Amino acid sequence: MTQTPLRAAALTLASAALTVLPAVPARADAIRAQEWGLQAVHAQQAWRTTKGEGVTVAVLDTGVDANHPDLQDQVLPEKDLVGFGAGPGDAAWARHGTGMASVIAGHGHGAGRQDGVLGIAPAAKILPVRVILEDNDPQRERARTEKAGALADGIRWAADHGADVISMSLGDDSESAHPEPREDAAIQYALGKGIPVVASAGNGGDKGNHVSYPAAYPGVIATTAVTHQGDRAHFSTRHWYATVSAPGEDILMAGNDDGYLSGWGTSPAAAFTSGAIALIRSAHPHLSPAQIRHLLTSTAQDTPQGGRDDDYGAGLIDPAAALQAADDLRPAPQKPSSAAYDHTYFGPGPTEDAPEDTPTNWLPWSAAAAGAALISAAFLLWRTRR
């Protein structure tokens, strides 16, 4: 199946916004002291319950440098759905994806792992799925046209290969942005398998606030970005699909080749939300995507008047509060498999037996009785003839 050319050309990292700074020394005072986002979302309190053990977060991005000291032994084998472009050792390889992975599951390094980037779910595993190339990759334009279906394929692949959360710090918020049936269907497939899906709300706050996909697909937990002061970041897209907000300005993260980056955008904000969901899934693995979404929105900090708005969604994520609230939840009941089809198109599925006086019930029972009578008559005739 083919993708619309305009859509293929527009899909980009939701943080073109990732800025590369001179390498930051890997010291606790240089890195940890600047990770203001962890304090803002009460990560330390959440870690009293879990650090994301047993959870796999699929990072659909530009690839992940599994050899970065803050991610060693944390990254599973990568699935590359692009198949060309920059590789390990190149400056245009896996910078963005490595940064997002570290925001989610960085565990630091050194004695006691006191140095380097610490992610919000430092015990979670990362499943890298390469679906896009870096902005400065010479093969970028080729990938946009030849691999336009990689995002949809990546969502399905992740859903079938152990992902507990799907994180997408990318999107299309251009003037030509529009929904793609393949992507929408892939997201619904993942949600149907019980996998929450997160995406960046978009970086179009200063450029018209165009709708961004995949953030605007039904069921996606779209994340906007806030600053140190808790204000909406000026670049963060304001739209109806905003679900929650998370830190998205001056975010320290790992880069490729053992380096570090400082970035801004709804990309790291989405990574924070994905990590928060990893914490919830670690402690409560059987909760549905809808229940997890409700936990995030009902326990968010700084909730706007009226319960939500287009700037912040329901407010700033608070995984510690969500974990506490989850203790009172029961897993969503499983639907009978034969009722999996939507009522609108295929009917309601299994129902209880109708009352005996229902007019349409006489036919099958009458037929069964007649059949039994014929069998009895045939048996008596056989006995008589013998």
C-alpha cells in the first residue's frame, strides 16, 4: 500500500527542536543537577514503588545508540524499517532516538551510577524501532518518499514484539498534515492489544498550531511541553487532542558517541510521558490503555480550569500520584472474543438467551422436537418389524 506523497514528505521529528550543545562533562553536578524534569514530575516519589522493572518501551525514532554508557544493557536489538542512511559512528545517526531513550530509561553510569543521565523509568527496557532518519542525514529525502509506510509498520511490529508502551517523538504538523488510514489502523491495533501509545503534540505553537499526526489519532496520549516554571512552552502546539503535559525545555539527555545534548520540544515531553506509563505498567501490568490514560489525566498537576485545555491537556503528569490512584483500580474486564467487532457495524456479539415467549424462538425448538419425534417413530417401526 502507498502513502500520500505530501504526507510522506512532511513526516518529521517532533523535535527538530533538539539542539546539540558542546559535550557536557559526564559528572553528577553537570548532568543530574540540570535534570529539573524529574523533580517536576515527582519521579523520586514514584521510584519508591517501581523504577519500571519488567516493562519494555518501544521507541519509534531514528535508532538508539545501545553503547552509550547511560543505556548499556538497557537496549534490546533494534528493528530497522528504513534500511539505509547513516550508521554507527556517523554524526547523523541515532542522535534524536538516543536522547529520547535516555529520557525514558537512562540509568547513568560510574560508581553507583551517580553520573550521567537518569531517565524517569531507569529500570525499563528500550526496544528501538527505526522508522525515520535524522534531519541532517543525507538520505533523509529518500527515506521520506521510499519509506513513507515505516511508521505504521513500526507500530504494528512493536505491538507484536513485546512492547508494553509505544513512544513516538515525531509527527507531521505541516499545513498539509492529514490522517493516514494505515497509521490510524496500526494505532488501533496496538491499543486493541492493550498497549498505550504516546506521541508528541507538535512544535507548531509559533507556526499556526496545525494538527499533528500521529498525536491526533484516537486513543493516542498526546503530550504538550511545559517550562521550568510550569508554563506552556511557546513552541508547544495548542490543540483539542492535548492529553497531558510534561517537561520539554532545557532537557539534558544522552547523545550518540557517549555525548550529551540539551534539547527542547514536545519530543522529550512525550518521552517523559512514556516513561511515566512504564512506571504504571510495571506496578499494574493488567490495566488497559484507557485506564492508564484516565490515571494520567485524573492525577495530573496544575489542572486547568474546567479540567483541561488545549495548552496543557489535563495538566502536568504526576506518576507518583497515578501509581497511588492505581492501587484502587481493578483491571478492565476482558471482552468475549466473539464480541470483538464494533456494534456499529457488526452487531452486539453474544447475548443472553431470549425469554421463552419471544415469537422468533419457536422455530428452532419446534424443529428439534419434530426431529426427536421422527427418530423415536423410526426406532419403534424397526422394533416392530423385528
